[in-house]
Amino acid sequence: MGASWLPASLRNTLQCACSPRPMALNRLRIFNTRTRHFSTSPSSRASFAAPEISFGRQREVPQGGRDQAGFQPVDEEERPKFYARLVPSSPSYFTAQPLFTDDLLVLQNLLRRYSTLPVVKPGEQPRMSWRSLTEYRDQVGEAVKSSKYQKIVQILNRLNYIHPSLMPPEVRAAINEYKRDINAFQNIAKVSPVDRLGRTLGAGRRKAATARAWVVEGTGEVLVNGKTLAEAFGRVHDRESVVWALKSTGRIDKYNVWALSMGGGTTGQAEALTLAVGKALMAHEPALKPALRRAGCLTRNPKRVERKKPGHVKARKMPAWVKR
């Protein structure tokens, strides 16, 4: 590489950078040679490089002070920053769901900052109705999963427990952003009415089974599809599941039950009847709702059998290979 036309300082540096071994053997000379760098002084740069190009913004000046092009560069203090690439406004830009991630990070930051504030007792917090998952998806334009949106709802419920007199404006604004514009006290569930014969109707589901139950005041008789409880269900556990709502509230000998069930298996029908009898009994006595909910007679079990994968055979159905 010919470097005779370069300055002396730059020529020595290029020789050190291109040479596979040091130029001298003594340690002092080696140390001094390795610490040399390319010079960027205006005198050396002007000998082999063109002048810098200013990317600064230009502005128009009056007739007396403008140059040949009619513009004058802005001062160094007023020159805007020049980025080699565009910088995203959100740090979560490269994630799968950036808007949801930003919302979650903002709420987590608020909870971290104000988690030590006094809270109200359970049941005394302001009653709120949050936006549904469908409304949130329409707002952000992302297919957010229900399990992820529940993280936002949990943080909002925790922030809602902060004492109203000490709630910061940031927390109040975040709660108002996710709050639905309805009166939560007017959201009252409809109770099944009592007909002219004194009966109430309740419906329940479990897996593929459905059931309807009519409850009327009586002596404790139970009929399922026109059969007695012992004839309809062979297992003791299934029989207790049908009358569990009456048994848990001490009403086993005060009401008669006439029910219809279909679909699924015997266990599914029995658990569907548990839900149906519990709803019909609550229509007779609304004050039993806390006891029925603690007994699990008003909550449907969402568990379902896992779908069968194509080509998958269960362990007990595997063929037994016997060596003959």
C-alpha cells in the first residue's frame, strides 16, 4: 500500500495497522506505536478528504444577508438531531402486541408507585364496571387474549381499593380510561319468576349435558326424566350432586323437584342438575344466594374433555405387541 503522499503521522499509523508484527522490539517503542490513532484534525483531513456536509435545516434570510442560493444555514445550537434510523416512539414497538404491552407497563408502574397508600375494606371500594375484552380489542386494534386482559383487570381492581380521598390523579385517570359509562348498581340479574302453580324454573349445563329443573314447595320428592333418583342415577355421588343445592341449605324436605336432562353422561347430567336446582331454589329464596354460591351451586364448571388429536391413540388403546 503506497502511503508516501499521506502526512507523516498518518503514514506511521497505517504502517502499524497493516504490519503483522511490531516495528521495534523494545517495550517502550511497542507501547508508543500501538497507542497511535488516526488523526481527525482539519489540517490532515483537508489533504485527502472533502469538507463535511451539513445536514442542518436551512432558513430564508432577508435580501441583504442571503447567499447565492438564497438560504443561510441554522446555527449549531438550533440544528436538529440527525438520526441514522427512525426511532420508535414506544419501547414495545418490536413486540407482538405493542399497545397492550404499553398499557400493562403503565398500570404496573402506577401500582408499584402507589402500592403503599391506605386502602378501604373489602366491599367498601367504589363499584366499577370495566370494559369488556371485545371493547378493548376494538380500541387497540390487537387480538389480545382473555388471559392477558385479565392482568389489566386485576391491576385495576387493586388500584380501585385505594382510599378515594388519597387517590392520585394519575390513578384516577387510568381508572376512568378503562371504566364503562354505565351505572354498576343498575346491573341486577333477573330472577326467575314464580308461576301461578308456585313453580320456579332453573337451567344448567355441564360439558355436553343440559338440564332443566322445576322446584315447588313439597315434601322432598325428586323425579328426573320421570324416574326416581335411584333409578336415574346408579352412583351415590351423582344422586347427591342432584340434591346438593337442597342439602347444603337445609331444604331437602321442603321442596319437590321435577327435572329433565339430556346429552352427555350421567355425571355430566348430575352436575348440570346441580346448577339448575340451585338457580330454581334461589328464585324461591333470594337470601340463599351467598350459601348457594359457597356450596358451588351457582357456578358452572368450564372444564371440558381435551380434543382428540389426529393420529393420537391413548395408552390403554395401544396394541399389545407379543413376540411369538
